[in-house]
Amino acid sequence: MMKINEIPPWLIFAVFVHGILGSFGELLDIMINRLSVPLSNFYNESIFLHYGTFIEPHQATVITSFIENFAICGSIISVIFLIPKMDTWGRKNIAVYLRGFLGIFAALLIVAAKNFEAFELFAVAQIFSGFIRPLKTGVAKAYISECTPDDIRGLITQGITTCSYGVVIATGFLTLPFAFGNFERWHWMAGLAFFIAIFFIIFGNFIPESPKFMLFKGKDKKAVIQTIKKFHGKSVDTDAILDEYEHEFRSISGNRNNNNNGHESYKKLWNDMGLRESLYLVIVASLAPAIGPAQINHLYSIPLKIRFGFTNSQALLFETVLSLFYGPFMFLLPYLYERIGRRPCFLVATFCGASASVFLFIAQAIVSLYGASIFTVILSICYTFCVGFSYGFGIPIFYIILINDLFPASAKVTATQAAILLNNISSICVNFGYASFEKPLGPFIYVPFIAAQFFFFVYSYRNLPETRRRAVYQNFENLRSQAVSRRQSILAGRSRTSTYGTSM
């Protein structure tokens, strides 16, 4: 494995730009959760000003879910119409310029929503904020992973998320009531995101395009080699890297430009055994954060803690302090991906998700029967720890790691579309379902999450291969050969059964 001091400066710079300066999207996202109390007051005043009515406390949960679903709808639109453009417009144009300007526009809309007391503008801003999400998780990480040597691909790709998470932790104190966590200043978080997005575009402009994409589109080989040396080091064997790229391009169809769009169709992915097996794994990894406590915690972590016995200030302070506790796991994750592997990290993440669902079920059952107590506060702490460790071991973005590890360049767009669409659609269903049925079902609302998380754990334990420190085509071919061998074993077993029945 390449040592830290051997990582080329261009890769470190790329992680800084896309991780730290690219965190403007995360800052816009955490507003719905961390600033839920001042936002509820904002919704109330805006609705009264425009429609002459107030909302009840339980209706605030529905509005929060409704607003978040605007962002998810924006993500779906982005997945369908913008992500495919990474194969025509280029990785850099989508990951830097388009994402940056969308972030600037979303931040301006939020500031305008506050000044005009128009929650409708805030909802529209969430659509544009939603556009940003898949452009970072899908395009930016594919862009940087294609620039990275195989033996540190997971380290660099996860390093982007880790740096963004570090910014979220550092700015977490700004969501406390004495800073931005009040009715007068909650929109300042959007102002901060606005300025960070401007710096992101400025510095992102200096990072070259992906050399793999350049070769894929038939660009001048000298320019490709120069770019490879920037990201892999001046002493790298460029011929070996170019051969690896060509092998990957040929791994599906033997022709890098086998269709007009430059990427494979869904039918092609389904008909190819290796791609189909890879797709199964990516689907499971994309559903794990959506159908589980991670999605609930994303929207309702503060309201849930208040329900279980915290005050608003205590809940905010606890969230911020606890993030400092499990945060080191997020910072260690890039190293763990390359040292112990992707597989054990994801297994720990899904097991923690299942445990968090169980704690939520028990806490809600006690609150429903006896009300909040010190015991429900302890259970809330336990559930938060488990969700934190689940985040820390990478459950929200593991499917992106798998896409970059398992799919050739021409299949990345299609796989990314499928994974993010399923993730977003599942998130919408969970948001609406939780907001609509949490009150009548009580603690039983968590039973599907418990079942789903344990299923994801068992399926991954049985089928997830280790992909670290291997070229993409090696991971892909290995999975394809396993699928073929398994199919041949099944057919052989059926043949023996058929022969046995005939002889009788």
C-alpha cells in the first residue's frame, strides 16, 4: 500500500477541495435536522402570514418530512437527467462547476426564504439542494476514484466524505442556540455554505479531468499520460496504467464506444452475470442507509431525543459532543478500508444499524406505556451511539465505494443511477411512512427496520467479496467467475435430480 507521504500532492489537493470546500451541500442538508426547532417556528410564522393558520406540533413532523422529500425529488431529477451527462460533459464539469453553481443558488434561495418569510422558497431551495447530493456521491467520487491508484482508491474516495464530515463536526457548534440555532440567525448557515461554494469552484478549477475518462473519450494520449503522472506520481509506469484502462474498457464489450452515450444500458447490466451480481450487492448497500435508523436519524434525531426525555438544548449539545466521540472512526475509515478491507466495515455498519433499530423500538414502547424517564434517555443514548458507529463505518456511502470497485467505466453511470434512485425512492417511502404511521403504530413502526437491517447484514455476510487493493477489472472478473461457477453448480444439481427421477 502507498504510504501517506508518498501520496501525490494533486490527490491531497483533490481531497481537500472536494472534501472540505465541497462540504457546502452537507451544510445545507444538516439545517433540516440540526435547526429543526427554529425551522418549525419559521414554518409556523410563514404559514400564518400566508394562509392565516397555525400548525400543531405533530404537523411539524409531517412538514419536515414533506420538505425533505422535496430534496429527495431533486436528487431523483439529478440522477435521471444530470448524472448521465458525466459521460458526455465530463466528470469535472459536473462535479465542480455544475455542483458548485447549484449550491450557490440553493443557498441564495434559503436566505431569500428567511427574508421574505416564505417557506415555499425554502421548499424550492431544497429541490436544488437535492440536485447536489448525487453529483457529489455519484459523480465527484467517481471522478476522483478514477484519478487514484488502485491500492489507495478506498482511502482517497472515503477521504472526501471524511473531510466533509469533519467540516460538519466543526460547524456543529454553530447550530447551538447561542449561534445559528435560533429564529433570528438560522439562515446564516446557508450564507456560510454560499461562500464555501464560491471557493470550491475557484479551487476545483485547477484539478485536471479524470485521465481514465480522457482516454475513454479518445483524447490525446500525451495529455492523458501527463495527467496520470500528476495523480499517480512522476515515476509511475504509465504504460501499465494505460493497459489497465484498456483492459477495463474491453471487459464488457470489447469496444469502449459501444453506444452513443458511452455507457451501458440496464438490459446489458442485467444480462451480464458479473454485472448482475455486482448490481445486487450495490442495491443492498444503497438500501441499507435508507430503510433503517440512519434515515430516521437524519430527519428526527433532535425531535426523538426530546420525546425520550432531552430538552432541545441538551439534545443539540449531546449530538455535537457525541459526534466528537465517534467522529474518529469516520476519520479512520479511509485507512480501515485499505487495512482491514471494505467487507468487515460494512458488516459492522449494518449490525450497528440493526442494533439501533432495536433500541428505538424498546425506547418508543416504554414512552408509549409509561412516558419518558431516565431509562428512555439511556436507550436514546445507546441508539445514537449505534447510529453514529453505523455512520462512522460508512453505511451512507458504501454503495458508492462498491460502484467504483466493481463496475467498469462504461457501466458506472447506469449502476450509479440505479443505486441512487433506489436509495432516494426508499427514503421518500420511509419519510412518508414514518410521518404517517408512527403515531398509530407506535413502537411497531420500527419492526420493518429491524427486519431489513438484519437481512442486509446476513446477505452481505454471505455474498460480499473483499475488493481492496485490486484493479476494477480484477474485482469485476472475479465476481463474474464466482457467479458462473455458482450457476453451473445449480444446473449440475438440477441435472442430477432430473436423472435420479428418470431412473426411478
